[in-house]
Amino acid sequence: MSSLFYIEKLGKLCAQIDAEFATIFPLDNKFHRRCFRRLQRAYIEARYSEHYEITVEELAYLEGEVQKLKELVERVCLGRIG
């Protein structure tokens, strides 16, 4: 499976467990789509390519989405095991 689509596939699987997962990393505008693509590419390119670039604004946005994801995962998991 292409690593570029792996994050999207995981998101869809998570949304089957809880629909709120579909609200994280929205692709509703150009900036959000660009940021998500940078996140997808970061796994390989940030480690192995000196040409990978991300802006402070993109990084700040992604940091916020990752924090939302972390909190949602914690809430859903605790709800399922607790």
C-alpha cells in the first residue's frame, strides 16, 4: 500500500468506529488539503529528502489537528475499555 494513502485509509477505518474521527484533518479547503498532503509526505520525505518543506503556519495547523486526534483517541479508547 502506498504510504501516501495509508493515513487516509486509517482515517476512514477510525471513522467507522466513531464518526468524529472524520472531522479531524478536514479537506474542505486548499490550505487544509495542502497541509494534509504535507503530513502524508512527511513520513518519507522529512527523513530522506533535503527538499521537504513545511511552513510555520502549516506546522501549527497540523499540530492542532494532531492534538485533537490524540484527545479523541484517548476519549474513544477509554470509553470502550472503561
